[in-house]
Amino acid sequence: MGALTICRDCCCGSADKHPDTDHDAQLEAIRGAVGDRHRVRVSECLRVCERSNVVVVHPTPAARRAGARLVHLGDVLDDTLVGAVAAWLDAGGPGLAAVPAPLTERVFNPADYAD
């Protein structure tokens, strides 16, 4: 089972920053896309507001033991990207499956945005 952390309640999920995105509907779409196959957590703020909407993809426990790490995705704002995240988790996620093409330009290192 994979897991996601979705940033909300700061600029991620903000109609002020992304007025054309229905953030509540997007969160429900993510939950619907991954179903009971993967966990979805919601965080108040992940402190990388420059890349909102942020989704963190967690490796499975086995992949983490093999060295896989969290993958941070920024600017996840449309259904195509939501579907790509769900498909990646279904394929094994970080450490077990390559990052899908629609997500490759969304991957970032949060340390690059540290204060």
C-alpha cells in the first residue's frame, strides 16, 4: 500500500492563488482515484508554497527499506496529474516504478525552498 500527503489549508488549496481549481473536488478526486488501495493524508502546510498544490508520494515500506525516498510533486492542479499519481502508486510508486512522464517536471526537492 502506498500513501500520499496532500497539502491544503495554506496557499495549496487556496482559491486566492488558484482561482480556477476546485480544491475540495480535487481532493475528493485524488481520494477516489486511489480508493482503498492507498492512504491519503492531508497536511495543513508543507512549507513549499512556491510549488502549490503540493503532493508528496510515499514509497511502500519495502521500497523504503530498499532505499526509496519521498517524492515531492508541485503544481498538481488538474485531473491528468491526479490520474498519473494514482497510476504511479498502483504501479508501485517511488523506488519500484519510474515517475510517469506527466509528473517528471513536477518533481522537486523541498530543500531547494528552505528558508
